Amino acid sequence: MGFDEYQEKAATFRTESADHWYAIINLPGEVGELSSLIAKGVRDGFLEDYLPNVRKELGDILWHIAAIADDHQINLSDIAEGNIAKLQSRKDRDVIKGSGDNR
């Protein structure tokens, strides 16, 4: 499945109450759930059910990103392509290890 197909299908699961504010406000919570899961993996060892749970949390994060992109009329494929172009430019200029958005 491509990014844009995912974005289109993901939008069909959005409820009326999950407006543009919901997607933005809840995204850090989903990232926090992933961070907590990884922290527990570090603490307790990466147990048998670790990777399936990482996939689930990444899926929740992706849904929120797709919703935010949809709210701004941006296709996920455009975001992905733009990000790769930005990273390639940084690599080509040997500034991938630097800091700051506009390096």
C-alpha cells in the first residue's frame, strides 16, 4: 500500500469528534506510548511481543500524521518525497549530522 492510498483509507476511520485539534493534540500522546514501550524494552528486555506492539504504536502515530496532513490538504507521498530530498541534500553537503532545520 502506498502513502496516499493509506491516507485515503485512514481517513475513513476518523470520527466527527476527531477533528483537526484532536489529531494534533493526541499525536504527542501516541509518541509517548511508543517511547514508554521502548523504555520498558530497555528495562525489561525486548520480549516476544515487543515488535508487534511497536508496529501498533507506529501505526497509531502514522494515522495521526495522515490526519494532520489531510487537514492541511497535503499528501503523505509529498511529505515523504520532500523529506528524502531534504535528507539527500544534507548528505550531499555533509551536514546531515548538524543541527537546525535549514542546514
